[in-house]
Amino acid sequence: MRSANLSAHALLFASAAATGQVIMLIVLAAMGREIGPARLGVVAVTLAVAAAGAGVIDFGANSYWLRELAAGRLPGPEFGRRSGGKVAVSVVAAAALVLGALLSGPPLRAYWGVGLVLLAVVIVQTLQVAVKATERNAVFAAAVLLDRVVLGLSWLALRFGLRLDPETAFYLAYLVGAAVDGWLCWRAVPGDMRPTLRGASLGTTWSGTRAFGVSTLLTTGQQLDTVIAGVVGGQVVAGTYGAVNRWTQPVALATNAFSTLLAAVAAKARDASDLMHRIRSSLWLIAVSVVGALGMAVLAEPLVLLVMGEAFAESALALRILGVGAAVNALTTPLLVVLQARGRERLVAGALAAAVSLQLALVAPLAVLDGARGVALAYLAAQTVLLVVFLTGACRSLRRVVRPHPA
């Protein structure tokens, strides 16, 4: 893919994803105003646990499959069999989680939505792999946008039409949106690249994903900061932090869109010079995310009071720090993708292990001392560690690759 095309496709995806993220934030804000910080804390913990569970089931398969498909090393039928096995595992896990929560006592029953969100995340992300690897980026953008549009409309219909409670309406709407996303991705790829149980084997599903799996577990493990905050600080702290911990996602979408499409490009590039030639004119997307994140940090207090109301005033302190952390993340994310695509997944895994361990170790004491702001500080510390390690690793790798040959 040429650099100009990468920029255009990244902007297309970023626009779709930004709209989708705004819809999600509106739904969460509407719920937060209605149910308050404590109950919103349950929703935040549910989303975090589901994301972590989806990461466990995936164990790096999506990133590994994307690289191998894009590089032409993984045949379509083999991908179909492997992805089918993973989807089957997610269905069983989701059913067990939903039934287990509903049949348990009151404290755990409130988290019955974990299974539905986990199932939605695993299926959608799995089906998107082939779409991204084949660079059908218009379909990918449309699927991401329609996912959130359908989620928003479904939530309104379930909440105000059928009069379901806000949380139940949200979990069901989340699943409906994912179903539309998955259906579009399913139709967009060749039949032999679609997940199938025919010939699927759990023994080979995750073959070759070990290093990617460690990175995925560590990345998704970061979301456990909300869970830890809820345990040590109470659901009010979890809700105060969870009310804004997704707000930086829209401003980071330029970088995230660039990084999402960068994986296939970096895997196909012959060397570092070829890679830079392909992406040079698209690097401005990173700057957009950095500026947007810092702008959100500056405007944190009026934004929170406008959207969430006075009950969430403490969330502004957390959002200010999260904005700075998101600016740092806008630099680390593309570096992570390039390092993995160029075969440095072990370096990525080691860096993530150090950063996530630091973050989760800091969450509990900082949450006790400083509430939601302390949880945000732990996130910022982890992002700073990642930036230092990834920059060092990338500089060394590029220096080796681009060193001119002797005449």
C-alpha cells in the first residue's frame, strides 16, 4: 500500500471509529447520569473483565494471524480452521460466564454481562483479521461504524421502548452491534477464510502465537486497573475512573487507525527504508492524536461537568492525567505494531511485562491514597516505560537494517 493510500484509509477508519466512540461515550454518559457512579462502576468493571477475558482466549492469535496472512505465509483455509476453533471456545466460555453469574449470589449476579461482552469482542476481532489482512479497509471502516450505530439505536429501543433497565439494555445492545459488525466482515472475505469448525483442532489453533500471546495478555491486563480500583477503593472509585477512562479513545483514533492498518504494511515491507517510504507522509496522524490528547487534558474539568454532571466532578482529575498518558500512548502504539511486524515480538512482550506489572502494582496503593486520579497516574507511569523501551528498540533495529553496505 502506498503512503498516500495508507493516509486515506487511516482517515476513513479514524472517522468511522471516532463516530463510533462518540456514540459509545454518549450511551455511557446517559447511563452514568441515570444510575450514578456506583452502578456505572459495575458496568466499567464488566467491560474491563470482558476485555481481559477476550485477551486470554485470543492469546495473540489475531496479531499473529494478521501478520502471517498479510505476508502470505498462512493459507486462507488454515486461518478459517484456526479462527473457527477460537470462536467455538469463546461461545462456551461466554455461556459459562453468563449462567454462572445468573445462578450465583447477588454480588456476582450484577456482572452477568461479562459473558455477552466477551463473546462480542472475540467474534468481532476474529472476523476483522481477514478483512484487515486483505486490506479491505472500506469494509472494515463501515463495519466498525455500523457496530456502534446499531449499539446506540438498540440501546435506545431496549431502554425506552421495551423499558429494560439501563445495564441490561446496554449489554444486549453491545451484542447486537457486534453481530452486525461480524456479519459485514463475514461477507467481505473469501469463503475459505471464514471461521469453520470443519477440520478445526484446539491443538493447532494457537500454534505459533506464544510471544504474541504474552503481549496480548499484558496489554489486556492493563484493563484490570478498573477491577483493582473497584476492589480496593470501592465501586464509586471504579465508576469515577471508569466514567472517563475511555474518553481518550476518540482523540487517539488517528494513531490507532494508522497503527491498525500499519500492521499489514509493516509485515510486507522489505526493510526499514521501504517501510519509511510507505508511511512517511502518514506520520502526521500521530501528531493529531498527541495534540488532541493534550487538548483533552487541558479541558478536562469543563468537559466532565458538561457531559457527566457534578456527581462526576472528581473524574476531571483522572481525565487530565489520562490525557497526558494518551499522548504518550499515541507514540508507543505504532512503535509496538512495527516491532511486532518486524519480528521483535519478544522485545514487545518483555516491555509490556515490565510496564503492566508496574501499573498494576501501583493501582492499589495509589487508588487508596488518591482515588481515581491515582489509578490514572499508574497508567501514565506504564506508558512512559513503554515509550522509552520501544524507542530504544526501534532505533537499534532500524540502525542495523538501514546501515549501508560497503561498496
